[in-house]
Amino acid sequence: MLYTFDEDWNGEVLYEFKQVDDAVSYMGLHFPASDIPKVARDLYFQNKVRVIFDTKAPESEISGSKLNLKQCMLRGVAPMHKEYMANMGIRGSLSIAVGAQVLEGLLVFHSYDG
């Protein structure tokens, strides 16, 4: 799906392609800015790609010294985001930032559970 932001960071799905006919359509839906908070949007300036391989996979613990994960594509997923994805029936996703100087939107690919 192609997800774009307005001047207040609210989102809208402008385009979608579904391989599964019974998949829920998000085309034309609008979402509040709080769905993708500023801290999450800011991460797309540091790393243009985000991969969530499998929300049901166990997370790896980091031990030892602090690591800078700003450039890491496979980061942990916030529990609230996992719940959000589960409510949509999504198990994995790939998100790519759209825009050069300003984050204009996201190109998002979903992998469904089942």
C-alpha cells in the first residue's frame, strides 16, 4: 500500500494491491497522526527501510555494552505495534520511506497470518 501524510501527519492510503481477494481493504482510509508517532517517523530519516520479519517470533535479548541500533533494519517491535498488526491480521511487514527532504509517505508491504 502507498500511505501518505498530510501537513498534520495524518495518514491516508492512496493505493493498494492485494494478492488475496478476501484481504481487508484499506484503500482511501484515513488514520490519525498518532498511529505513526513522531518518534517512529523520525526513525525513517535514519533508516529508510524497516523490516518486521515475524511478530510471533521470539525476540533476541541484547547483552553486554550498549549498541546503536539506529541503522538496524531488524529491530524489536513495540508491544502496541505488535497488537496493532495482529488486529489487522498481519504477521510481517516491509516499510520504505517515501520522500527526500521530508517524509511524504510510506510504501508498505504486508505478510498475513494464515
